[in-house]
Amino acid sequence: MKKVLIVDDASVVRLLIKKVLKQGDFDIVGEAVNGVDALEKYKEFKPDIVTMDITMPEVDGIQATKDIIAFDADAKIVMLSGIDQKEMLWQAIKAGAASYIVKPFEKDRILSTLNEVINSNNSGS
Amino acid sequence: MSETNTVNNDLTLDIKEDSEIFLEFLSEVHDHLEESESNILSIEDENCDYEVINAIFRSIHSIKGSAGFLGLTDMQGLSHELEALLDKARKGEISITQEIIDISLSAIDALRKLRDNLAIRVDIELGKITGTDTSQKEQPIDIQPFVDGITSILNDDSKPRETESQVNINNSEQTDDFWAKDDAEPSKEGFLGEILLDEGTITQEQLDKALEDGNKKIGEILVDDGITTPDMIEMALSEQKPIGKILAEKGIITEPQLDNALKQQGKKVGERLIDSGATTADSIDSALQSQQTQRSMKLQARTVKVDTGKLDNLFDLVGELVIANTLICGEMKSVNNNGTSKNLSQLTKITKDIQDQVMSMRMVTLKQTFQKMSRLVRDVSQRSGKKVKFIISGEETELDKNVIEEIADPLVHILRNSVDHGIESAEDRIAKGKPHEGSVSLSAFHRGGNIVIEIKDDGKGLQKERILQKAIDKGLVSNQSSMTDNQIYNLIFAPGLSTADKVTNISGRGVGMDVVKKNIEKLRGKVDVTSQEGVGSTFTIRLPLTLAIIDGIVVNVGGTKYIIPTVSIEESLQPKQEEISTVKNQGEVINIRGNLLSLVRLHKLYNIKTTKTIPWESIVVVVEGAEGKYGVLVDELLGQQQVVIKSLGDRFKNVKGISGGAILGDGKVGLILDVTGVREAFVGHN
């Protein structure tokens, strides 16, 4: 079971992602509702992978990605974004995000992206 | 993704199967809309800052995202348009006009309706209501007009950015910002530095040094001096909290100094304060660090959402616990055991603490209610073409959540009346020498164990003659000569009396004030009105802190026990024979230090057999009801007790003067007296 941290300010989205991930080999270890929370939870739970929303209060997903990568250069972060946020996605990738999924989300797409990202880096460090 | 999609891949959700997600969505959308509405209204009030628009943007963005997931295309579509509009506004690409505020508010209303429709659908799916229930029907709503409205604004963004009627957006800085701008002009009202100098807070040297650096930004200075790095500055700039505020909080400069300086100087305060020597570079660095800490601390104030049904159950159970505790204490009184009574008093204390805690959980502030009212006043005044300034105070006042739920309707009625009928048209006001803008205030505060909500307008006031004439026409009063002005004004709460010349679609059609009064009395509250022709009217609503528990004095009449709410009691005494007499037209009266109060014999009123019928051998409790003070004759006082109010049920709802029952310390039932009702019953009885 791979440990996942879900970061999204909308609880509906978190519930949905949980629903999807439960159908795969994932263990949801934590949920965060904004960027500050995300970094704290990352430190606390050391997840294998993070799903990250972009638009959030306090600190957004891009800054949170920067913060997490600064803490752990090997952190694996997958951005979840709206179709109209391509520009932001680019910033997120530059900040160190490993991949992204654009809405509307499909179950298979979420599961396969997460699996791919986790496996890709096995040889990494 | 062209690969073979398995069934269920498109994440379509079923309301029944994923009810948890839908319910969460409903509550989330509700919160987002409430917050956005109040944020938009705050833009209207004054200059707004970037963060407010950003917050609205995030809320709407969040609704859009979630709605998209759940396949709610209408909600997704409309929030998408609104989001696009807000996005331009937050980036400063368009300026906030009245038009934008209006369309945003109506779009939020439309989103709310879409949400309510979904709520009904969910309720039907979950079997909470049946599809045939007509009171709970989806109201079809067409989002196209709103989408079109927003699109037309978006396509018309070539407008000049600054026009007279626009609300200024302070795009990167808050009004009390401490970062000087390059183009900061010397203020005529005096520099902060000079103010601080005058006050002796800093020396001339320190000020000179500050002025030398005056043309640079503080960030640049700090970087030049090698005290901090550009990164640190960038971090600081991205903060929303003004540095000055943090310095003040850290005690490096004092809040009064800061406030005073800000007041005198106007809005712009330069880096001179920070660099003036009143603080050091170290302080700034540590202030910057503390911003980080504060930010995470803010997040630690976590809350849990609890179903209100559970809360009500808990509250009922605690009520039972209190009663059980009282019963045990009563039974154990006869047992003379030191240990037992010690343990019992400990139990009583804990029970009381639990009760207080649960009580406090039910307390909610009036904030949301008042915000709704501010929206209402805005809408009503716009529709009636009047300019009305709406002033709110005391919105932090807390009330029992059940009271809050019930108080909104009466407030709506009174406020509508105040704006629609009370406030005159601008021409009339000018002709009378009043400011052309009317003013309505809504305030809440504590007074003597009650919560008072006051609605005050500076309109034309109630027309005494008219009210009286109508009341006579309707046969509501016969003998007007004995009525005081206040009694006449309060006739507006009588059924079937409306003072409007014509019925408008705003203030209803004569079903108004009597319903208001009934609703408030249901909450064990009181409403009355005072007025002065040409000057305005004031409605005062008094409400109990909670509906569930009262402090009362237990009295005995014959074999029956009554509880008189302590708040209503002035004093109790054993009268002397010469203080009692019978006055024509008044019945029995008691002379209390020169004041003649009528005397109500409870045993007569409720037909109870008792041996104590002679006043100077019994006790008179002086109480104050809506109509003033009077004395209640009872056999004896038994003691003071806090009781949990139990409804007596429909069968007894017509018994005047009794507002409920309660279980007393001995396990027997006591009846709670409603002193205003007792007086009315007494007058009717005679």
C-alpha cells in the first residue's frame, strides 16, 4: 500500500479522490486543506505521493509544492487542476511537481498517473 | 484518454450511493455562498482590498470545481462565468463597479437556488421528503440571463479604469499598509515621524536618519544594509498582514502609538516608522518570522462540524441529567453523611459545568443574521429608490441557535417596514431639513439577563392619530382617553392593523406586526416600539439568552407549585394590613412605598383552594411584565432553582399566564408563570 496525502480545500473533491484511490493500492494517510497544512502533513506522514490542488486559501498549491520540494527534494507531487489553469500547471511543474491531471478526472487516469509517478522514481534516490 | 474505459470510469455519482459526498457538497456550497455574499457586501461598504476579491474568487472556484465533479452543469457553468469575472477583478483588469457588484450578488442568489434545488433532490432520493410534497419543490431557474449579464461585462472591459462611481480596489496593499510607495507624497497632515517625535517616542537623530532613507523602499534599505535578503523581503511582501501591525503586537511599538499615528497621518505610513530607530533590523526579521508562526497558528483553531440533531439530543440529555442530579440532592438531604454530601456537591458542580459547556455550544453569533439583514436593507432601499445608510453593531452578540433561527423573520419584517414606510423619500427628507440619506441601525447588546436587539430609523415616525383612528375603526380600542402615547404606538402589533397608505410588494399587506409580535413571544421575548413623529421610530426586541433553561423562584399556592422567572421579579414581601386596599375600577391594590400596584391573587385566577387568602398573612411577589409592575399573591416562597423548561403540549397552549412546566427538586411538576400573560389573564378574569 502506498501512502497518499490529499491536498484540496474542497472536501467534496477530497471525498471523491478518496473514493477513487480506495479502488487502487493506496492508503490515504492524511488530508490537507491548504498549502501550509500540506507541508505540515507532509512532514508528519511522509507520504509516498501527494495529490495537490492549485487554488487554495492561505498558501496555494504552487507555493506548497515549492515548500514540500524544499523540504524533501524527492517528494512526488501530482497536481490536480482545472482545464483553465494550464499556465499555473507550468509553474507547478517548474516548482517540482512530477505530473498533473486535468479535470474532469477519470478514475483510470488518476490511478494510472499515481502508479506511474510512484514507480518512476523507485530507482531515483 | 482513448484507452478502453471500464464501466464507472467517468465518475458519475449516484445520490443514494454517494449521499455523503452530496451532503458535504451542499454544506460546503452553502458556506461558500454565505461568505462570498458578505464579502461582496463589504466591498460595497468601503474601499476593498485585493484579498477580499481573492477570497470570493476562491470560494466560487471551489464551487465550480466540486459542481463539475458532481455533474451539475448549471452550477458549474454559472460559477465558471462568475469566476472569470472575479478573476479579472482580482487581477485589476477590470474595476469593480456597482454593476459588477449587482450581477455578482444576483449570480450568488441563482447559485443558492441551484443549491437548494439539489438539496431537495437529495432529500427526495434519501427518502427524507416525498416528491409529492408541494412545499418542497424544486424551483426551476434559468442561468442564461446571469451568464449573459456577466459575459456582456467581460466583453466590455475597454472601459477606463477610473471613474467617479467606482469603488477603489487597493490592489496590492491594505489601507493601513506600512510599505511606502515610490510616489508617496509628503502628507500635509504631518509625518508619522514628526508625530512620534512630538510624542517623544523617537529622537530627532533617529528621524533624520529615517528621512535620509526616505525615498527608498524599506525592503531596499534593508537589503542594501545587508540585514536581510531579497527572498525575505519577497516573503514579507507576499504577506497580507502589515508589518506595523506585527511590530505593534510584539510590543516593539505600542498599539495606541500606531493607531494615533495612523489617525493623524491618514492612510499612508512610510518606512520611517520601521526604520526610525523605534525598532531595529532584528525586530523586523523576528517580526517576519512571527508572521510564519502566526499563519500556522491560525490554522490550528480547528473546528468539528456536528449535526444539529445530535446537539439537540445532547442538550435534552443534559437537561435530564440536571433534573436527575437535583432529585438525588433532594433525596439525600435527609441523609446526614459528610462524605456523601461532599461527593454530591462535586457531582452537582460537574453537572453544572457540563450544562454550561453544552449551552455554550448552542450559542451562535448574530453575525450571519445581521449580514442577511444588510443584504435585505440594500435590496429594499434600491427597489424603493431610497438612499439608506445601514449601521450594524453588536453582531458578535451570541444567542441560542434556536432563537437565531426564529428571529430572522421578525427582523425582516421590521426592517422592511422601517425602510419602506419609515424612511421618507429623499425630496421629503430634504424638505424637512434632514440629510437626504436615511439611516437605519440594527444593534444587539446584553441588558439585564436579556439580549436586546434594537432597530432604529430616522424616518417619519409613527402617526399616532392614524393608528388610534384605525384601531377605533376596527374596534380594537374603545376608550382612547386613558391610553399613553406608547400604548398607542404599540397598537401596531395588534392583529389587522397596518398603517401603510397603500400596500406595496415590499412590506406585505397588513400581515405584519402582529405576526412579528407572536413570533417574538414564542421565543419568550418581548417587542415594543417607541416613536416620535418626524424624528423616527425604535423597535426594541428583548430575548432570553436561551430557550431551554430559566432561573426561577419556586412558590406555593395551595398544593400547586409555580415557578416565577427570576428576571421578572422585583422583590417579595409580606405586606401590612394597612398597605392593602380596594380601589374602584382597579380591584385590590397594594401600596409599596407610595406606588400603587394591582394585586393578582393566583389562587383566585387559577381556582386553587388554599387556606392563605389574607394578603398580610401571605407573600406578595412584585413582578414586572410588559404592562408594568404588579403584585402576585402566593402562599409562600419555596426557594430558587434553575429549571429546564418542558413544553406543556398543545392541550394547555391556551392557558394564559403559563409558559411551560418543569420538574422540580422533589420530582413534582411546577408550572412556569409568564408574568405578562398572568396580568392579561387577570384583566380578562375581572
